Amino acid sequence: MSASGLVSKIRIQAHLSFRIVDTSLDPDRVSDALSIAPTRFGRRGEPISKRVPKPRAKGFWILDSAQELARSEPFNAHAIWLLDRLEPVAAAIQRLAQENEVVDLSAGIFTDSQHGGPLIDASVLRRLGALDLTLCLDLYPDIFDDAVVDNQ
């Protein structure tokens, strides 16, 4: 059986985010530099949330594929959605990477199995690699829970 045949038997949900984090991050400056509105952002010193009023230690700016795509869509679709937005501003991303503590990609991957995960096409891997960013894989095997995953 091919790898795609094995993966098709596993329920997978995923999303892919582009993240920028720094203590002095100005989210408006990032939006201006990229000409992209973030999915979410926060400034240093702001409360983390209504539930957690502790001041945020760092600012952040995130663009997340789940803003447009269902988490049940193939991982490649999430990557392509994000790449289509980031590739045109790759030079600005590299400038931001030199100025900020964290500039990376982060994938959240949820499965209903202890083994396996999404397949990523070679063409997508090449495009991701061309951005010259670290990819953080945040894996949640064998805890697939529709209520938890849909609320991420």
C-alpha cells in the first residue's frame, strides 16, 4: 500500500501559521511591511485575554490558514494558501526575520492515530524551503477530538 493509502485511513486536521514574535513588535508595522492583515495579533503589555489578565510579555503577529480553510482540508491546501500570500513579500519577510526574535512557520496537526500524519508534496516543500523559515511541527497524535480541534 502506498503512503497516501495509509494516510487516507487516518483522520487528520491541520492548520499552518506564519508567526512573528518580539518584545518590541509593532503589529501595525508588520501589517504595513507585508501589506497583509493578520489573523490575530497582540502587543507587549496588553492583557493576554479577558480570562488571563496578565500582561503579554511579547508582541505577536500571526497569519493562519484556518482563517480561510477548514482544518479538515489537506495540509497541502493550507500550505499553498499561506504560500500564495507570503511568496510575493518574501524580501520583506527576510527583513523582518533580521529584526525580530521569532519569524517562522508553525503547523498544528491533529490525528486520530498514534502514527501517521499529512503528506506534503515535493513542490510545496520546495516553496516552503524557498522562504528560508523554520517550520515548527506541533503534533497532537491520538487525541483527535472534533470539539477541541474545531475551537483552536
